[in-house]
Amino acid sequence: MKSVNPANNQLIKEYPEHSPEEVVEIINRTHTAWLQWKNNSFSIRREHMMNAAALLRTRKRELAVLMTLEMGKIIRESEAEVDKCAWVCEYYAENAEQFLQDEVIPSDASRSFVAFQPLGVVLAVMPWNFPFWQVFRFAAPALMAGNGALLKHASNVPGCALAIEDIFLEAGFPADLFRTLLIPSDMVEPVIDHPAVTAVTLTGSEYAGSQVAAAAGQRIKKTLLELGGSDPFIVLDDCDMELTVQTALSARMINQGQSCIAAKRFIVQESVMEEFTNRMHQKFSELKVGDPLDPETQIGPLARPDLVDDIDRQVKESVRMGAILIAGGAKYDHKGCYYQPTILANVQPGMPAYSEETFGPLLAIIPVTTEEEAVSVANDSEFGLGGCVWTKDIKRGEQIARKVESGAVFVNGMTKSDPRLPFGGIKKSGYGRELGSYGIREFVNIKTIWIK
């Protein structure tokens, strides 16, 4: 596996893949480690998880630089990601026991209750765009629930994958309880087939999710999928325009626009569309594109050359179909996987910028007349991950939020994940929930115990 810096396309390091025999040996070792780990008390689990949080904070700069070098995230976002990983470790260290305590339910028994017990070894297939956060938001609850974990990370971030394994080992977790598998995608199904693997969680593309779900389904193993998103950002005529525009910039451009829950379809009432478009154009013109390790840089490279080609195709096809190019719309003429921050107006159904997930610095403005039309457009998508509504009328915002078909809707705030709140989608954005009390219960046996 090759780690390549997308800012200059230079090779960082090569990593040998695990052989099929090595993979089987790792799985067996993780299962053996789990057989002991599942019987440990929450206090022991808590101690190790708090150690992991402390290590993340201590090594923040080192880990952030590794992340930026491997996938191009600007350095201040990388540092914030490491902090967030520490937070999720602390959150589950402090709350797991409460979330998983026996739940007494009256029945015809002398005593009946629900117990929450670990399932076993869980395989996580994770993407490159948040190479630490995506893993820790799975691993922290899974390990605190008493499970073991295997990580098949994206092939362009092997350094991050191994660094995460080191964190858990250094934090005092048993050797082999959390292991990284350096394997290509076609090796995932044999891992799912192994009898010690009890469940699978995947964050990634629709195609990858469908393949993993099919493989797990054939073997009757549970899956959790967090897939793509085309989140609506609904701008109503009574919004606080200054706050809306400032947040829209962050909501679209976080991680160079390479986020499942980045705002992607900006659904704007026509009465305020000109003002919104002009203000966004001004904000885009002020963005500093450059070296992601430079703390002043606001936009870095995309993670791979094919991602640049894909966003360029979506922009050009949309313009050919009638979208109006307001800003950007081209690759940069130098080394690295850079694409100009782009604004398209008059985006209509059928255009790639309307119908497809756009994973890059592209802001698509869709005009609507009424709030009913805004909701209709928001729901006119195969995806249903997140979304947000902007209005000074809080009651109006809540009513619209209830009508938007997605796993989360934020009113006057940017869609984001939070350890305290359940996270996940509907439609082709996947199923199941991570984070909060719901997330830690995804990979446990919800066991009814009846006594008389």
C-alpha cells in the first residue's frame, strides 16, 4: 500500500499488505483477546479508554501532521479532528456503563430485565476523509461495550491506520484486541466470512456499502452502514443572512468539501437568492488555497487525482445542462490534487450538481419560491443523512426540520456529528446509528432475561 501526499503527488511511504494467512492469524488473535476482554469490568475499560484520550491529546500535532500528509486535510482541521477523537473516548469512558446497565421491564415474571452484552469481534471498514474520527467514533463505544475490533482502513491512509492501532496498544488495551488489517477491498469478504467476525460497520460509498451488506447478509451477520450524503442547506427569506453565509462557507468547505455531511445542495428562496449568491461569491474569492500544512491555508488538495477528475466532470456537465458558473470551475495548473472553489447557480433536477453526491469544493445553488418547494427539493434525493434550515422563526424552522427526510436536521446551525447525539442516515445514506446511547447499543446482544 502506498501513502502519497496529495499536495504534491509524492510518495511518502510504502507498506506491505498482510497475506491471507496473516489475516487469519490476526483475526484469531483478536478473538482470543476478546474472550478475556469481554469479562473485564467497566472500570478497567474506562481506565484504558481515558489513557487513549490522553495519548491523543499529547500526540495531537504528530498525528495531525500524519493525517494532513496522507490525505490533504488542512492542518488546523486535522488538529481539531484529533481533539474530537479524544472527546469521544472520554465520553464513552464516562457513560458506557450507564448506557449498558440492565433495564428492568415489568412483566408476568418475578423479575424480567434486558441485559446488553458484547457481540464479539466487529470489523470496521473505514474511509479516508476523516481517517481518525471515523475510526474512533466506532472503536470507542465498541471497545467500551466489551467487543474486539478489526480495522480495514482506506488504502491511501495506512499510516493513520497503524497509528490508531498503536494508540490503543500504548493505552493499555490487550495486545490484538484492536488490530489493523492492511488488505485490499477484495479481501474484505473473506474477513466477513471468518466465524470469529460477528458484525460489520462501514462508512463509505453506496457501492462499498451494498457489497459489504450483501456479504454479511449471506452469512447472517449484522451490519451498520453510513454512506453518502447530499445534504440540503435551506435558506429561507427571513434568515440572519450574515450568520447563514458565514456558516454556509464552513458547512460546504470543511475538509475541502469531502464530507458526507457537508452541505451540498443550497436551496435558497428567490427573494434572498441574489444577496446570498453575491455574498458567497465574495467569501469564495477570499479563500486561501495552498499548502495544507500552512496554518493560514483554508483550502487544501483533494485526497486523490480521481476525485479531482470526478468533481470537474460534475461541474462541466452541470454547466453544459444550464447551470451558471459563478466562480471557479477548473483544476489548478500545478502539481497536486487541487480544484478551484466553485459556485454554480440555477442548478436544476437532472444535473450532476443536483442529483449526485459532490465530494469537493462545489457549492450548488438551487432556486425555490416557497418553503413548501424548499422541503420538496430537499427530499428530492436518494440520500438522507443530514441537513439544515436557516430562519429567524424557530417554530417555522422546527416544522420544516420535521418534514425533511434525513437522519438529522439542524436549525440555524451547521450539520455535524457529536458524541452525545445519534448519527446516521436513511435512504441510500445507510442504516443504523453511531454515537450517543444508540450507537453503543448497535453492537451488543440485547438479551431478555425472565425469572420466576
